[in-house]
Amino acid sequence: MKDHLSKAEIRKDAVQGAVEAAASTAGEVASILATAIKDIAGAVGGLATEVFEIRDSARQASVEHRAEET
């Protein structure tokens, strides 16, 4: 005996497949974006750390330079 699918069931299966594919793609894109945001935050944080270190080094050099002048 052959199973016979109704037009409604065929449409339901097609819609279900499309929704599942869209959800999977959305999940992949969200994962890519989350990783990119994390990487950007890490890079900006690293830059900020370097800027603070440069500022502190410049202050220390200025203090040492003033001490040498006196």
C-alpha cells in the first residue's frame, strides 16, 4: 500500500524545512557575530591596556627627567 501525502502535508513539510533551515542559518550568523564582537572587545581592551602603559611610562620618564634637572 502506498502512502499518499495530502497537499496540506506536503506544504507543511516544505514550510517546516524552510523554517528549520532559516533557524539554523540564523544560529550560525549569531555565533559568527558573537565571536566577532568578543574578538573586537578583546582587541580594543588590549589597545586600552597599551595606551595606559604608554601613559604611565611617559609620566615616569617626565618625573625622572625633572629629577635629573634639579
